[in-house]
Amino acid sequence: MIENQKEFGKLTTEQFKSLIQKLPELRKEGSSLEEAVRNIPEDRFNEMLENDFYWALVYELSFVEHLALLLMALDKLEFLNSAKSSSDPTQYVLDSLESDDDFKWTGGWNGLFDKQDLVGLVYSLQRTILSIMIYQKTMQQLVEEVRQGMDDSLFDAVRLDRSIVAAPTIAARIAKAELRQDKHFFLRLRNAIKGPDQKHWESYKDLRFALFTLRDLGFNNLTDDQLVDLLVNQLKVYPDTFGAKKNLRKQYNQSKKINHLK
């Protein structure tokens, strides 16, 4: 692979590597957010969040719409315009992630957003990133699959964010199960509410995110040697083992079968 050329559509090898290397930081920030919210005193917590606060409706939107709302809440429209007009928008965004500038929130675009809006949008994005790491699908795609009658996707979504039961698509399916007194459905829902098995999925999170990104960029025909070079040697999201080539080919082929909805 030749450096400084866009080997992956919109990304050079180094840019792809930089993106994947952000994943541990994103996971850490997600955990820090959850811990910070748990430690907020009850009176301040109730003052910040209104009684009707929830974010499940975001999962009914497309992933692009979700990101657009978050960027508006962060008042980043000017930043996006600057990135778009730069010689390399991807590098512009990656460089901004390294910035140490203090962020001061003032209500988002035209002051239209409340603190609870920002909390919900940030938390739901973190859940969506986790969904990509585990399932190679966004939370929005899981909801779309529920609309298509796929109960497995409903339980996968609930494992990552139990509050998604308030999303109309999920609530409607649960209502139907209630009317039918579907005991098997509610047994599976109860198990899903316990959350994901972290021990089972932990080692594959970064690999699945990398495969998701490759698929999103349209790279569906990499050779075995290219997979090993990229995922083992450069990104280091898979260990350098005897069976790496065979196992990566299996993971890669499975990833290509996933219908990636925008």
C-alpha cells in the first residue's frame, strides 16, 4: 500500500489507522460519561433533565441524521464548512480530534438545544459506536431490521441500550407480543435487558469496527495478504497468529453479508 494516497476511498492508510486507534479513547470517554452521570447529585441531576427526557426517538432516524443533530447541538456547522473547504476534509477532522481547545457549550446552533438534548445525543452516539463494534451495524440499522420483522435485532439493540424500548418501532413490537401473551418473546427480552456479554465480545470490537468501515467505504475484494497486512500488521486489531489469515477471511466474508443501511 502506498502512503499518502487514498487507498481506502476517502482515507489514506495512515488516516484509517488514526481512526481505528481512536476506538479505545472513545470507549474510555463513553465509560467516563456514564460514570460522571451516575455521580451527579440527585437534585442537580433532576434539574438538568426534565421529566419527559429520553433519547430513543433518535434511533428512528438515519445514522446521518443522528450525526447531523449532534453536530448542530454542538454548534459545529462552521467547523463542517471549514472542513469541507479544506484540501483534505478527512485530515482536517482527524486533526481536530487532537486539539486541546476547551469546549464551551452555549446551547448549540442558535441556542436551540437544552443540556438534556446534548446528553441524549452524545450517549446515543456512544451506544451506536458500540453497536458497530459488536454487531457491525448501527443502532438505526437494528431498528430498521425490527421494522422488517427481525426480532433478533430488537434483542441485540436492547442489550446495548435498554431505553430503546421507548422507540416507537420497538414499543409497537412489544405491544404486539403483549397482546399475544408471547411468553417466549418476553423471556428473550428479559435476557436481553441483562446487557451484552462483555467477555465474549471484547476482543473483537475494534476488528468489527474496522470491517464495518471497510464495507462502508466499499472495499469488498481485499486479498488475504491485504487483510493480514492491514488488520494485523498496521491496525493491530487482530493478533498475529498461525490461523490469522483464515480467520480474518471468515470474518471479512461474514461482514460483507451484512446489509449496511445508511
